[in-house]
Amino acid sequence: KENVLFGLPNVVCTPHLGAATTEAQENVAIQVAEQMSDYLLTGAVQNALNMPSVTAEEAKVMGPWIKLAEHLGAFVGQLTDEPIKAVNILYDGVAAEMNLPALESAAIAGLMKSVNPEVNMVSAPVVAAERGIKISKTTQGRTGVFAGYIKLTMVTDKRERSIAGTVFSDGKPRFIQIKGINIDAEIGSHMLYTTNRDVPGIIGALGGILGRNGVNIANFTLGRSDVGEEAIALLYVDETVPEKAQEELRASGFFRMIKPLAFNV
């Protein structure tokens, strides 16, 4: 249809592809290159269509927290075999003041990698939605000794599982609580998670069996709910725990769960 603007001498109308000029394409190419450079150098994400944007300033602070969120999701994902129904992510203290969509995408990406290794921060929310997983978040002011922390709680038809972590002043993510049991665990590429009743002999069994199988322990973290009650151990080891060592641990009769874990550190 005719429009009154078409006849005005000071109006130039172009089709939708009016930006497809040599000059425009060169400018777009430069902009894309600059944005990719920013991401590789600083972690900044600009003008993203399908993932949360992160400024260079945010990236400096949030880098370790994004990695922490991914580790929390990866921990729960590797321990869970049955279909996940819902996930709640609690942000406490300084974590609640950060770019929450970016943290959520990282956590869900870590969670979904156990079933789809190719998933990333872009595709993870879509994959989770396709699987019918309900994602919710909770924010709160500082409540404990840490300036802030993130807690991820996962629900299935059979169980509820939770893990919390924070970032220390050295910029390294740490696990600080599993199943409500307080710990302080450094995160490594290869780890071993065990659960048991709190009885004498656990440390000896773990150290002895892993040692006989040539597995070196870099860090050893223990925690328990109470004397004689549920206890956990999280070991940071130099390499994947071989199946033979896992079988020996199971045969010892001490452990309810023995699970090797891997993290992208």
C-alpha cells in the first residue's frame, strides 16, 4: 500500500536487507571479532541471543562462581541415575547479588552433562525443559560465616539430594556442604565420593585399598551428621580410581555408596 512517507523528499526507504552492504558487513565482522576477543580474554558475553550476557566487570568476579555452579550441578548429575523432577538453586549473600541467569545456566549445564556430554550453557536450559525438569531459584541475604554461597537441591521420585559451595578469597571454588553435612573440600579433576555409617576403620580402609591399587590421594575430606550416624568422605585423587579398587572398597563392607567423580577444573 502507498504510504505518505514514500513521497517525502527527506525520507529514504530500504527493504529489510538494507544493512547488507559492504560497509555494514565489514562493521558487523569487526564487532563479532571484538566480542569473541572479549570473551576469550575476559569472559565477557555481549549481545547473546540464547544465553545470559556477562560484562567484563562481572566476568572478573563471577568467573570462579560460574565454575562453582557448574561443579555443583556436575556433582548432583553424576550421582543421580533416575529422572530428575525439579531443581532449586539457592543464592546466599554476595552470590544473590550476581548475574543469576548466568549462574543458573552454568549449574544446569553441569547437571545435564552426565546424560549429554555435549550440553553447554546455551543448550542446557533447553535440554532441561525438554526433560520436564522444573528449575526454581531462591535468594537470601548473608546467613552464615561465608560472604555467600550457592546451594543446589535436586528432587526425583525417590530422593532429594543437595550440595552447597562457595568461593574462597584465593578464587578457588570449594564444596562446603553435602546432604546437610558440613565439609571443606577442594575440587579436583578426579574425585571419589563415599557414604557410610560413622564407625572406626573408614580412613584406614580408604587409604589402604587405594594405596595398594596405586591411587595417590591429594586431599581427603570427611564429615558426619552425628556420632555413629551417617558419614561421608570426598577424596581428591591424582587419577581415576580403577574398577578393581572400587570393587575392593565395596567388598570391605564399610560403604553404602562408592562413586568416582570427574570435574572440569
